[in-house]
Amino acid sequence: MKKLPTYSEQKLQHSAEYILQINSFSGTAIIILIAFIIATAIMCICFGKIDDVVRASGIIRPAINISQIKNITAGEIEQIYYSPGQYVEAGTILVKLNQDTLSAQKSAAAAHYTDTQSKLNGLEKLRQSYFAEKNLIPEGNKVAHTRFESYQAECNLLETKKNLAYLLYSEEIKLPASGTTPVKIRNLEYEHKQICDTLAVYKNQFLEEITAEISNMELTETQLKQQLEQIEISLRNTILVSPMAGFIQEISSLNAGDFIFADQKILNIIPNSNSDFRIELRIPAKDAGKLRKNMKVKLRFPAFPYYEFKGAEGTIQTIDPDAQASSSGTLFFTVLTDVDTYELTDRKGIIYPLRVGLEVDARIVMETKPIWYFLLKKMDILI
């Protein structure tokens, strides 16, 4: 048997066998670190909690609704009194339209209305004069005054004819039988009766005409009054005023001389509510089943990066009772939440106020469960 060679320890210090037998501190540290990480992960999974959230997007809206200014009456712009972004008080004149056409219509309608009232007054006086059997109409109202005089003249003429016919009839019946005939007497009696009937019919016809004219004139007066009121409303609508205090948001770029149509959107009035906001969220209908009031909502603002500004929190205040459809046909519920702050601070301590119109990324906290619960649920171990 061949004898194995032996070497001193000094000669073996750089051999592979020698190095493998030396205990490494770094290797031990790595093993300990890995074990610690695994233990920490297991602890987090067992005892840590995580929020089950519904994600939604939204926008910051003022607590008071935005007021939209529309034009009611079509017309040409005469003057513009605002500039985009300007702050205005309630009642401030914003736009004035040309009123020439409406003013001319108002003048014509007013003149017609005055003339109708004068005619109606004359007709009323005619009726009063008819029952009083004398002319009560002032001479200033020449048309009605002359008309009643003509009526009186015709009545007097018929009255004279009636009296004359009665006189002839009376004289005829007083004659002896030899001086007249029954036929002549009957003819004179018929003529008298016919004239009496003609007079009665004329008077009744005159009254009926007056009554019918009064009814028609009253109807015309009412229509003209309504027309004047409508013109007055249209004139008021040619001046657009701000219904509330706020800032101007221009929708249509307009200049003096432009023609605008009825119901055309002109501008919005954004309320001055720098310290009174609400968050308007759109929740997909498929995720809205468990929503309820007072749920916690975590809010992030894309305009303010979360890693630097963090975010805000709120609670659900209202949930729409019915879903709406977006332009793409997706159903959603509108949810309004409050917000616990109106300004955000960055890492340098600089304060930035929130403002109307900023986008919002929201996470509605449905429930808080252990991490292991969600892992098992994802693996379909829990139903």
C-alpha cells in the first residue's frame, strides 16, 4: 500500500480544502438576514391588515352648485361687461343685447293697447248712454259720441214715423163707416206695428252690437296686455346679470356685434368657495353594491404627487339613488364626499390650496381584513 504524503499546516493555508473548512462571517450574516426577512413576512401576513377598497375617479366641486348663464332671447350683443376670470357680485350686469327691435315692438303694442282702451271706454259709455237714453259720452271721444248721436237720430226718426202712423191709424178709426174701409184701417194698424217692431229691433240690434264689440275689445285688450308683458320680459332678458357672486368662466368667446341664439350657453359663475368643497366621485355600478353613507374615503390628487404631499381623507355624504350612463354606455353612481383639508403641504413646508376642478383618485374603504385573508381569497381557497 502506497504511503500518503503529509504536509504542514503552513503549506495548506492556500488550498481549497483549507478555505472550505474556515467559518465565513458574511455567509452567516446573509443566512440570518434571509431568515429574518422570511420571519418578518410571515408575521406581516399573519398579523398585518390591509384595506379592501373600491377605486374611483372624481373631481373637486364647490359646495354651492355652479351657475350656468344662458341667453333666453336671441339677439345681437351690444356690450360685454365682463372678462374671463373676473370676480363679480350677484346682480352684476354681464352682457347687454341690442333692444331696438323689441323697443319698437313695445311702442307699437303700447300705442295699440292705449287705442284699444280708449275704444273700450267709448263702448262702455255707449252702453251706459243706451240705458240712460241720453248721450253720456264726452265730446272728446268723437267716434263714440258721433255714433250715439247717429243712433239717437235714427231712433228719433223711427219714433216720429211711429207716432205719425199711430196718428193716422187713430184718425182713421174715428171716421164713420162710410168714410173708411176695414182694409184701410188694418193697413194703417199694420204700418204702425211694423214701425214699432223696426224701432225695437234697431234698439236691440244696437245693444247686441255694442255688447259683442265690448267682448271682442276686452279680449283684444287682454291679448295686448299679455303681449306687452312678454315684450317687457324679453327686454329684461336682453340684460344678462350674475345670479350669484363668483368667478367668470367663459364658455363662448363673444364680441360686441355677435349674434347669439336663444338658449345659447354663455358662461359659468364659479362660486367663491375656497374653503368649502365637496368631492364628486363616479363609482362603477358593478362596484357600488356595498356602498353606504359615512364610509371612509382616501383621497389622492394627481396634481399633487402622493409621495410628496400625501393626500386627504373624507367620508361618503350622499349616494345617488339611481345609476346614470356615461357617454360610453358604462353605468355609474355619483357619490359625494367631504374632505378633511382644503390645503396640502409639501416636504418643504410650502402650503398649496386645493381648488375647484382638480382631479381626484379615491379609494373607498369597504372593509379591513388580515393580509392572509386576501391571499387565501386570491387563491380561491376562501369564497
